[in-house]
Amino acid sequence: MLSVSNLEKSFHLHQQNNAHIPVLSGAQFDVAAGECVALTGPSGCGKSSLMRMIYGNYRADSGSIRISGTDVVTATPREVMALRRGTIGYVSQFLRVLPRVPTLRVVAEPYILAGGNEAEAEEIARELLLRLRIPETLWQLSPLTFSGGEQQRVNIVRGFVHPYPVLLLDEPTASLDSANRDSVLDLIVEAKQRGAAVIGIFHDALVRDAVADREIDVSLFGGN
């Protein structure tokens, strides 16, 4: 489902004496359909950078990231956007949406962009918002008016509203209470059962142990 091969990445800080910061070197692994792989390693070892390269936010210097026949490293912006619409879901640590768009629409939007029916999208969005305990009284408000924890839950359900074949999860349960954490774990397990390839950063060992089939220590791909 997803294959990373000989991935290399460095950052060049042009405004700081052209400093060269190696991030990853020789990263190589596969993730199968229905498998959850946890990225581990100390802070700063490149876990989030690797996630962003898979999503196409960062361009790798060399190597390949193959997803459904497309190499993200050499893909055009149009090809990357096509992958994001229907193939790769990404739950980041921050909710980024347009102001004043109602929460129900924010959650339903990825399903619609992937070609789904609008009414069906909103029905799935309602179900997920209820599962993550976002009160119905808030659904017509912008999530940018919510508390940090509520925004995080909206961000999570937005990532699960479409059945993406590949899911990237960057600390999806950080700061959640135990009930909402358990609901997110259920969503991850359900995604695996339908055949999604899941890559996650889970600093909570309980969460990692509950959903990950194996771990990849990203520090082994250190760029130094």
C-alpha cells in the first residue's frame, strides 16, 4: 500500500549562513493494507518531517514514497492534490480551516472533495461528531471558536470522514480525556479492519500498544 525507499532529506537555512541540517538518510520501509506502524524515536529525530514528506508538504531530496502507483517525491502538485483528495488522510496536531465555515461542513468537506454525495457526507459527519462528543448545538458554528480540545476532536473526525486507503496520524490523542481517547482508538481499529494502511506518531505508550502492529525507530534513519 505504501513504500518508502532510500529517502533522504536535509534542510538548508539560507538566512542563517546557509546552515545544513540533515534530517533523514536512507529511510526505507513498507506499510501494508490493514497495518498500523508507529513512528518512534526521540524528539527531533524526524518523525513529523517524515510524515510531512509522505503527505507531500515537504519535498524529499531523493528516494521514493510510492502510494497507489504514485511517487510522492517526483509527483506534480496536481498529482499530490489528487492523492490528498481520495487516498491520503492526515490528522495533524492543528486544525487549519477557513473562518466562519460551520463545523458540520468542515468535517463533511473531505468526503465531498473525494467525490462523495453531500447528504451522505453530512450524515457520516454527524455520526463522527457525536462519537467524539461534539454537541449538536455547536455544529453550525465555526470550529475556530471552540476550545483547543474541541478543535482537536473536529480535526480528528475530519480525517476519518472519508475511508482513505492511507492514514497519517500525528499525535491524534494528545490532550484528550480517556473517553475520547478510547473513541479515537476505536476509529483507528475500524480503519485497519477496512484495510487502511496507518502510520502514526503516538507518544502515549498505551495508545501505541493498543493500535500499532509494529514500530519503526526513525532515529535509525538519522541524517547525520
